[in-house]
Amino acid sequence: MTAATGHHFARPGNRFWPVLHLSGFTPRLLRPDEQDELLSYGLGITNVVARATARADELSPAEFREGGRLLEAKVERLRPRRLAVVGVTAYRAAFGEPKAAIGPQERLIGGARVWVLPNPSGLNAHWTAATMAEEYARLRRAATPE
């Protein structure tokens, strides 16, 4: 659906947009076609690997590594304070961190603090929308200046 629509997390039933809202990142539930509205909240969205797939295991290790290299260059250019990577498997593969876990990372990427979030895909069923929203909210609280 992402490839067909040009919008991130566009498959009906994907939990990304509801979780983003439940976690407090957005004041209302956005639709995938409203992804550009994220900029007004100080948020951006991109891919680790630009090729859309139904499952992460359809991507090769080389694609992840190249995607990580390109993402690091993008972060260096745009200079965000925080980088959230959705999906621990993608993060591990893209940045050569095989033992990484969900949550804040020690590593900086392009000067940005890194946080790995659970993938909202329905294939990641052991995370509920509520538990994902809790983890996303942890990042939001950590990223909010006091």
C-alpha cells in the first residue's frame, strides 16, 4: 500500500498512525495521506530502505546497510536532535548493531540521539497498540525540552 499510495504505513490496519496519536506525538489521529502534517509537529518521516515490501525479511542485508548509510547522511544534512528507527530488526541490520533492543541507544547517528521503536506492523503482534504507545510516549517525553 505504501508503494501504491506514496504514503508511509498506508496499509489499512497498520497501527503506526493510531500509536503515534495515542503516544501524544500528534493531537489527533492522522491518516497516511496527511503525513506531511508531521512537519508542523516538528516530526519527519522517511525510510531506512526506500523499496517498499510487505515484510522486512524481503530486504537483503546489503539493502539495509546501504539504507543505513543513506539515512546517516540524511541525518547529518538535516541535523535533527533525535532519530527514531521503527523496527529493531531494521535498526540492527542497517547499523550493524546485532544486540540492539527497543529503546534508547548509546550510539549517535549524524549527531542525533537514537531511539528504536517497535514496528507497528500486524506481524509484530506481541506488541499491542497500547504497549507500543507506551514506548513511543517514552521517546516523546525524552525528546520534549523542559
